[in-house]
Amino acid sequence: MNKNSIYGLTIEQLTEWLGQHGYKPYRASQVWNYLYRERVTAFTEMTDIKADCIELLTENFTIQTLREHVKQEASDGTVKFLFKLNDGNLIETVLMRHKYGLSVCVTTQVGCNIGCSFCASGLLTKTRDLSSGEIVEQIMNVQHHLDAVGEGEKVSHIVVMGIGEPFDNFENMIDFLKIMIDQKGLAIGSRHITVSTSGIVNKMYEFADVNIPVNLALSLHAPNNELRTKIMKINRAFPVEKLMDAINYYIEKTNRRITIEYILLKDVNDHVEEAVELAALFQDKKKKTYISLIPYNPVDEHSQYQRSDQESVLAFYDTLKKNGINCKIRQEHGTDIDAACGQLRSKQIKKDKNQSIKS
């Protein structure tokens, strides 16, 4: 029997569960401390918790549901992990080094059904959602990796931008966020966490209403419906007008800035004309929006798309700036390994299949 990950419980849920089994709230606090401060890898390492409680936890939960399958390390310090789940599925998690700290990009689904035409993550359709525990455990496994290196480094930032659409796994993603920002756990600052969505409008409204004070990023990638529908089929369900209404609601409800992600595709969406149109789209909300221009990581299976040349990137950037739009060209990480999200997973699945056929 596959047991649920203990990491899937918020502190409130853990307290309630242990309470139902006769334990007082302080016991949940002890377990929580062992998980996130002591960072044990087995229940038996919780040395000052009574044996009957350890036995109960062991019978019902597990601490490890992910196993490292492949690890790639880039010259810039980026580390890409390919983890194998209990059911044999593979997911990607990436550790990136910035001047401001260590950031981890987590996956929320096994595969993706959004179907963006440029994205490696969607090469393999969605198999299932990850549990909240499987999402949390990605962070914990990266932290255990850092602990093993022994330099005292800690994960300080999180981006929920890996394989899958976070808002398509909404409840588990919300529990993950609550666990990450808990001050008695990893205590990662809410302002250091960013959730990215391709634009599931109803969930954008719900996310605003939940009002967990993390950052929101919207993958837009085109300033009009005709172009966006060509590269992102989700635009058929949630066109630009509905996205703009949701953005307005989010800003009014939370009073927080939203990041607009824009991947630059050569001769597709990288012309000055698109930059002018994009600037006009956000002119009335430029104080509460920030545009992140993203260099494209080419994928063999999407050979129709290429990286924009530097001249086009700079012209696009300059046009936005001249129109008073706050923007930046995103720094790249891991360019000497499988940089595109989902690329390592896709390659490894093909490799494993080939090996299976040969054997």
C-alpha cells in the first residue's frame, strides 16, 4: 500500500489528525519541527517523540515518495533534478542560483494539458495531479541536497513554474503554499514565492479571493487574441479580454503587482508592433504590472520556433521602456544542460523506453 506523504499536511491538518488519535497540539508542533527544522529523513529520527506516536506515523505516512532518478549540474550552479514518483512517473525540479538567494522551480502535475505550442512540458500530456506532499517534497529533497553539501545554504525563493498548470491543481497548490510560508517550518517569505499560470481565469479570481500574499505571474506571450490563440490554445477558452478583467480584479482585490511573462519567439511575437500593442494593453495599469521578457529555449519537437536574435530582443525591450512599461529581460539559467522545462523528462522517458525495447 502506498502511504501518503506526511509533507502533504498543513500544520492545522497535522494537529487535527493527531488530535483525532489522542495527541495534544504540542505533539504536532514537535513533528513539524523535526520535518522542517531538523529535516529528518525517517520517523525514527524523531528521538523525543514516544514510540507509539512514531509507530502511528509510520503506519499511515511516509517521508520519502520521491527518488532521484537523474541529476544534471550546469556550470552556473543550476541543478536540474529528475525525480521518480512511487508510481514510476517522472517529474522535474530545478535549483537556480541568484544574487539574492537560492530559488527552486517546482512541478505541480505529471505532464500538462494546456498545450502551449512552444513548450517542452506539454510534449507529454497530463497523467495526474501531484499531491501537495509530492510538491512539498521537491523542496525538501533540494534542501536535503544542500544540507548534504554542507555549506549551510537554504532554499530562499520558490517559483511554481515547472511542469503542469498550477491552477489546474488548485487545492493541492494552495496547501503547498501554506506549508511553505508557515513561520515554524521552512518559513519562506511569501514575497519570495511566485505562482505562474497560463490564464485559467476562474482560478485567477479564486486565487485573489484566497489572498495568500505570494506573487502571481501570468504567461501571456502575445498581445492579441489572434496571435495568442495560434501559440496557446487555452486562449480559445480564456481570451485576452477575460484575462485583462481577471488581472484588474486581482490588482483591486490584493493591491499587489502582477508579473506578465512573455517568451520571445523569432519572427512570431517579437516585432516592435507587438511591443507597442503590449504596452498599450497595460498602459492603464503599468504601476501594478511588470513584464518579464523570456529568451526562448529551443526544443527539437517544436522546430517551428527559434530564439529571437539579440537585436529584436533589445528593440522589443526598448519599445516597452519608451512607453513607460516596467520590464526586464529574464536572466537565463542552466543553458548547458536541458534548459527548457520538461525537456529532461521527455528525453529520459524516450531513453528508458528505448532501453526497455533493447532488453
